[in-house]
Amino acid sequence: MIRQDLRQLEVYTSGAGFTDLTAALNREIASSGLDTGIAVIACLHTSCSLTINENADPRVLADLEAFLRALVPEEGVKPVSGRGELRRWLHDDEGPDDMPAHIRTALTCSSLSQSFTGGRLLLGTWQAIYLWEHRSGRQKRQLSLHLIGA
């Protein structure tokens, strides 16, 4: 018999970077009583995102962070050609990292769907699910976890 379970999780970040959610998600799945199914995980914020990525070499996460910061710098944007004036972000209500965080979220994922079996996420040997914080300061983030399975 197929069942559903909808939960919310709070995650505290220490600023820009990655927070491994895998163990917390596995605990939630196990406590749901569901053995096999699909987990739909969503960030309920517009300045952080989710990613499935390598959990063995921290240089992977450092390189991802460096790439996205280079792609979307805090100071503003220049024409793609590199020629022309820097255009500062118009939206800076919460500081200089505000608009860049929104753009970084738009370029990444705010939700993921992942299978689970045996009450645990079905991930590869070197994979983990991360919340990718795009703001500089500490944040309290809400996640939705929708489990569908048997």
C-alpha cells in the first residue's frame, strides 16, 4: 500500500558553503516507517539550493563554490564580452550578497527527487545531498521533505 509523509526540517548554516543533509534525511526516512519510495526535498527559500555531489574530496565543493562565485560576483555584472561597465545589482535590500544569492539559486536546484530503499536514500558510493548556502551570514533554513512509498 502506497503512503505519503510530509515533513519540514530546520537546517542551520554557518554561512556560504555546503551542509551535508544526507544523515538527517536518512533519519527522517527511517522514522517515517517507509521502506521504499521517493523523497522530494525542497528548499523553502530563494537564496540557497540543493545539490547531489561528491562527499569524499572536499576540494570538489570548494571548486564548485569558487566557480559559482566567479560566475555571479557580488559586485555586479559586466557584459559577457567583458567589455563595458560594471552594472551593480539593483536588489541589495539585505546586503551585497542578496541578489547574487538569488541568481545562484536560479542557476542551481531548489528541489530534488531521490529514490530510497531499505529506509535510506539510494545514493552512489561517493554521493551526498547538500544544502548549498549562497548567503554570507548564518541562516536558519526550512526544507520540505515529501516521502511517497510503501
